[in-house]
Amino acid sequence: MFLLQTPVPYAQARAALPLDEAVAGGLVERDGDEVRALVDIRPYGEADTDWWVVSDLGSGIGGVTGPLRPDHVLGIGGASTTLAGVTVRDPVDRVLDLGTGCGVQALHASRHARAVTATDVNRRALDLTRLTMALSGVSNVGLAEGSLFEPVAEERFDLIVSNPPFVISPGSRFTYRDGGLHGDKLCEFLVRQAPAHLTEGGTCQLLANWQHVKGQDWRERLREWLPSSGYDVWVVQRELQDPAQYAELWLRDAGDHHSPDYAARYDAWLDAFEQDGVESIGFGWISMRRTGAAVSAVHIEEWPHPVEQPLGAEIAAWFRRQEALRARDDAALLDTAFRLAPAVLQEQTGQPGAEDPEYVVLRQQRGMCRADRVDTVGAALAGASDGRLTAGAIVDAIAELLGEDRAQLRDAVTGPLRSLIADGFLLFPDEPA
């Protein structure tokens, strides 16, 4: 009945469910001699879990017809599974799931946290999350009603995760997607306020949309949201849409594509973007860690290429590498014996028979699946890094082979070396593969 959205005989439903309570709770309704589901309940989780997630019916096949209700509770989707995949899963004491929706992030967090607080401004979302936790046998998740950080105003957490209502829309029709603030102000607010709720070493990870405004560099716009020091931040833009594509996406998502108001809502969306000078909208994720360091590592990039999920371990490793790089000057780096990361391939391009390739690319087969272009020195350094010789010793040997000055080559290689480390091509001696 719930999984396939198929009505079942009344007697069969009454034998399987506390039917009066289910009807009163809005989970099912009786239609003559049949009972049909009003919500979606489906299995979800990792290999060794037995979770059930409760949400409202979507607008797809077997779901609701017409526009969604204003307090619609979104089910499992691409955004929720993306956030679950990129979340760092180190064991922690307390986790905040801000804007929990149907409770997907809280379920995952319950496995590696002593206690999880799941908040939402939508009371219906909390009601369905409570049922999700009960059906899934999860007992360490507490619920709190309220907007954004209001329910946890004086509290700090080791991990904050949020799949917020990030859609940039003219007005606020649906609590699951529309944050009620102008433009991308809601995502900016979360990024600016999260630091006050992180413990030392704590991490905040959220999905976000941001505007590309005419005459402004989108990276600089996002950089203005970030703390000036004390936090390492990694922002990844995964997708970019023009205003027309964006409006069509979210009107269709809400079931408005067959509505008589479609054209008016579409025009209102485009008018709002035009008034704000919005040329396109970026989709991506933001990961922030409190370090207390005077100098922050901030990396804002566009990476629309395929990646290998889950990426939580890779993001955790990125933060650790920033700490390690910050703690070592160039001399200390050259005195370290690095290892080439597993599943890295070298690609060479050039004319047949040429003595040297035109360019060399190192390509990861795991994680972010990066492709970094390197020169022959960088390629030789990466290829010889097996954990036995220090980077400096390898560079000295390369200098001798090429007939170059050792000191000059050491100076020239430290910048590319730091990039190879930061991107995960080279691993520190104590760094797990």
C-alpha cells in the first residue's frame, strides 16, 4: 500500500495497522471498502541498516496530482543522498540536522553521534521525522521546532548538516524549498551563522544555491560570506543553470507544469532574476571546519565532472591535509617522504616519436576524480614518491638528470608540490590511503 501506492482491502489494512490511529494521523484514508496511503513509506539506508523513511507523496507517477501542499515534506531525493554522501562520518558527540525534512540526514548521523538534534520550521516535517525514527528503531535523535538556528540558539555542535530550503524563488510557497529570504540570502545566512554553533574542530556541511550576478565574480561573492580567519572552507559548484532552466526545474518539481498559473509564475521568476542582475544559478556544497588558525585555507572551485560517492572520507582528508600543509614550511615539506595515492594514472599527450610529451596529466580514479596537468618534473616527482625517499631527495635527483640547479628546482617545485598534496595526489606518511 505505501511502497507501491496501491489501495488494499479494508479488512487487510485493519489486520496489519492500527487503522484508526493511522487515519487520524493522516497517514491513510478509507475509501469505501479500500484503504489507500496518503504518505510515502519506503526502505532506505546502508547495507547493515533497516530504516524506513516517511514523507509526503511526490508529484511523480503514483503521487499527488496538481500542486503540492504548502507544508509538503519532501522524500528521499538527489539532494538528500548527495548531502549524505559528502558528509564527514567521524565519530562525534553532538550533531545538528538543520531543516531535517523527513529525517534522512538525522538517520545517518545517528550512527556516528552520541546525540542528534533535528530541527525544522515545518511541524508536519517533525511529525513525519518522529515516525521515521520510530519505524527505524533510532532512539538518539531529538526534535526541535523553529526556524534556522532559533531552536538551538545557545548550543554548539561537532557537526552541522543542512539540506536547507535553498531554492531562489520569488515568494515563499513551499516550506521544503523556499527559505523566505531574498535571493540567496538564506544560504548566506547559514554560512555566516554556522560558526557560532560549532565546537573547536567542528564541521558544517550544507547544500546551497548561489546567484551569479552580472559584473561580480561568483567566487568573490561567496568568499564574502566566509569568516576572515579560524575556518577552513571548501566550496564545490557542481552545476550551473540559466534563469529559464532554473525556473522550469522548480515549477516542474512542485507539480506546476500543468497549472493554469504556470506562465505567470514562470514570468515572475524570470522578472525577479532580471531585476537582481542574475545571469545564472550555481548548485553545490559547502564544507567548513573550525580550526582557530590565523590563516584559513579557502578553496572555491567549479567541478561539474563525475565524482565517486561517498565523498565524506575525502572531504575529511582534505581538512586534515590543510592542517598539515599549514604546519609545514617549504623546507619541512621537501623533507617529507610522500606516497602516490592509489588509483592515480598518468596520461601523456604529444606527437608520435617526439622526445618529450606536450603535456602530462595525473588523473584520479577515485574520490573527486581530479585531473591535474603537471610538467615533467611534477610527473617524475609523483611517480617516484613511494614513501621511501623524501620529496627533496627526489627533486635533487631530477635536477641532476636534467642538468639543472638543485636549489632553483627546489624553489620552483614547492608550489606544485603543495597543490598535489592538497588535491590528494600525494599522501603524507601517516595518511591512510
